[in-house]
Amino acid sequence: MSVLSTIGDGLWNAFQMAWEVAWALVLGFTLSGIVQAWVPRSRIERALGGRGPREIALATGLGAASSSCSYAAIAIAKSMFAKGASFASAMVFQFASTNLVFELGIVIWVFIGWQFTLAELVGGLILIALMWLGVRLFVTRRLEEEARRHAEAAEAGHQHHSAGAEGLSLRQRLISLQAWSDVAHNFRSDWGMLWREIISGFAIAGFISLLPASVFNGLFISDAPWPVRLLENVVLGPLVAILSFVCSVGNAPLAAVLWGGGISFAGVIAFIYADLLIIPIVIAYTKYYGGELTARLVAIMFAAMVLAALAVDGIFSALGLVPAKRPSIDSISSRGISWNYTTFLNIAFLGVAAFLVALTLRRGAKDPVCGMTVDRHAGKPTSTYEGSTYYFCSERCKAKFDDEPARYLDAIGRQAVALDHAGHGH
């Protein structure tokens, strides 16, 4: 019974943490969907071929406006690199699209305060500058071109664009069902990429919050001299993130629990940055860019995370912005659910989410090749086969379908049969 009780407590804590920030997640993903749908991405591959400050600044801005889960971010960066972007620009875009985005900043603010959101932004810019410098110093042109050949061989992803709002003014977009349908499909796509990571992050944080304070005191040095404690925390923070296998927004509840458990301000920031170094993603780097460049990239990123966290700690300490008080783990994981502003915000924003999902259901069609939901009214490529019309996210998927339509329709039929059997208990 005690085991079941522990499981129940951990899941309940996870649900309470998720409830606390549900509205913030919906708001963040909605803003991200608006930016992706209404700000054209076509300039990326044309503008990011260099390694200079202009290209790095542009990659940072475009990445921050292009929310992605960590796995999607590395795939997009690889695609950009294979098509001509410099390695430095691709890596900066990859980091910005996971760590400098709306939803992460909002959730961090709700959980542990605006100081951490500001630190995430300031430290992120420092980290990007350090990564740029590291790539310039330790990734030669020869190594970059070898890695590009790896990326070209691995390039098999899709580039999904929303074009329904192109050419419209902001006022026209605000009243255009087509423009909001573009937002809705980006909203649904982002949730589709991230929901596993988000649920995993809350679940792990819920169970970690049950641990006694002595565990955190034993894991992170809290009673040593300040320099020793600081260095240990900024090195151990990323290692904990790497071993947790949780990335993107899923890191936020874990960061809150670690902050409540005693890790330093700098350690929290370093922990959040490490989502692009979890083991499955490092394995993907090897497939994309080869072993030699991956080894250098991991070393550059780890060093940049540690140095950026130390720099942020120094700046915020000098300005008196490091929070003097930290919440208890219980207050983070057991805030309770009542008729307060959080509940009303959740009701309002869950209504927004329902509206956006309803738009995708009313106007959406599933690409039989890649499985993406696309808008039937957005001028997407189509094919007609045996009297039925099929919609595709890109000409690439359409070409694959046209070559072997029976193959993809057979796969859909097998999935439908499997779901029907599962639903009837067979």
C-alpha cells in the first residue's frame, strides 16, 4: 500500500505543478504559433551562410521566434546546415529555438520568479556568444565541410511552412480564419512534438519532490566555501540534466524542484541550458555530423554552459537580483487547486486551446506520408488516387506518395485495423 501511496503522491504533485502553469504553456505555444505562421522563415537559408556577427544575431532572433522541442530543433538545424547555413549559425538557431522561447520563459517565471526568466535570457545571449567563439576557434573549415557531407547524407526531414497569412496586414490576419488556421496548425504541431517531454518533466519533478532534503544536500554542495559550491553546482547541474533525459520545457519543473532543494542560482541556469546535451541527442549529433565534430561540439557546449552560468551569477549578484529566499519543495509541488486566478486563467486559455485544436480538426487533413496534420485550405500539394484526394505538407511528401501510393495507404489501413482491435479488446 505504501508503494501505491507514493506513486499516487508523486502523480498528484506532478498534476498540481502542471495545473499551476497550464495557462502559461497555452499562452507560450499560442504566441509561438503566431510568430511561426505570420513571420516568414524563407530568409533563413539565404541569410545564414556566414559565421559573422550579423548571421549569428539573425540566427538568434529567428531561433527565439521558432519554438521547437529539442529533438525537432536539432533536426531543423541539421537541415539548415545541409542546405548552406554555417555550422555556427545552425547551432545558434538550435539553441535559441529551445532555450529562448516564450513558453519556457513564462513557465520559469510562474514557477520560480522573473529573475530566472531574465537570467535565462541574459545568460542565453552570453552562451550564444561563447558558442560562436568556440566554433570559430575549434571547428575548422575542413571539419565543417566534412560535417556538411554527413548532414547532407542524413537530410530526410520536412520543412513545414504556413503560407496562408502571407501578404496580409496585421489587421487582416487578426480577422482572417485562414491566418488563425495557420496559427492553429503550428500550435498543434508544437504540442505534438513536445507533449511527451512536458509530461515526463512534470512526472519526474513530481516524484523528485517527494525526496527528503538530505538527498539534495548530499547531491549538491551547500555548506562549502562559496567558490567551491558555485563551481560544483554549475558543473553538476548540466550533468543532472543530461542524465534525466528531459529537455525543453520539461526542464522547468525540475529546475524549480532543484532550486527549492538547495542548488545555487548559477546551477539552476546551467541545468536549464543542458537540454541539448542529453544522451539521445548527442547520439543524433554523431549521426548528423560525425564523431570528431560531435566531440568538439559537446565540449564547446558544456564549457559555454558553465561559463555563461558563472557570468550570469556574477552579474546578478553584483546587481542584487539573485533571489534571497527560495521556496520549499512542498510549496512548489503542493500548491493545491482552488478558485483563484490560476484556475480562471486555465479555464480561459484551455478555451483558447480548444478553439485552436477545433480549427485543425475542421480544416485539417493528415499527410499519409509523414503523418503531419495540414490545412486543406492552405494551398498545400494534393494528389487524387482511386477517387480520393490526399493532402501533403510538401512537394517532397507528395512525390513519395505518387511513386508508391499503395504502400502508404496500406500502412494507414494496418494502423486503423490495429486501433480497432485494441478498442475491442482483441
